[in-house]
Amino acid sequence: MTKELWMNLPVKDLNVSRKFFTAIGFSFKDGPGNSDTMAPLVVGDKETIVMLIVENVFKGATQNAIADTDKGTEVIFSFSAESRAEVEEIAQKVTSAGGNVFAPPAEIQGWMYGCAFTDPDGHRWNALFIDMSKHQ
């Protein structure tokens, strides 16, 4: 059965994406898949991979048009933060790195605290601190 899951995400400029995600605290996995057309972005302790792939290579693999992130959202990637302060820090780093925080840090449903942002390619991300002691 399935042992790993990774997502593939088209990017216009791999170097811009690498700099952006590094600036906000992510890292990239060395080894296979790390090239001038692809970069394995590591998310979380379980090292889930979001493979950033330059658009022409992505389009060739999918044999389909790339979604226009100015007109719609294909997915939102949500990841956990360790505290409310970390959510606020991520929002500040995103702004400093050239991303767009479209939903500033705020309490959500009384038991989450998060912010949402777009990366340089318009893909949507959500940083969430989940306080299970407040979840009903």
C-alpha cells in the first residue's frame, strides 16, 4: 500500500520559490529530485514533500493547463505551528519574503489561531496553531 505522499506544485521561478520558502523557515531535501527544475520542499516532522516543479516540466508531466491562481484556488496547504507567537512570526516572515498575507493572524472557531498567505506563485498556505484544550 501507499508508503509516502507528496504533492507536486508548479512554480514560475524555482530560485525565487527556494528563497521564499527558506526565508519563512522551510527546508529542502537533498538528493533525488533536487535539481534545476525541481526542489523537494520539506513540511513538518514527518517530512512530507511538496515538490516544487518549474511550470514547463510540470505541464509536460500533467499534460494539462496550469491553474491560474489569480482566478481560483486549486488547493490550500495547511501546516501546524507550535504557538500563536509562531503564527505571527510566520506572517511577518511571509511579508518580508515577498508573500501576501491575505488572512492576518486571528482566532478561528475558538480553538485555532492562524494566518493564510500566498507564495510568489499565488498558491495558498495556512499556518495554524491548534489548541486542543479548547476544542469541543
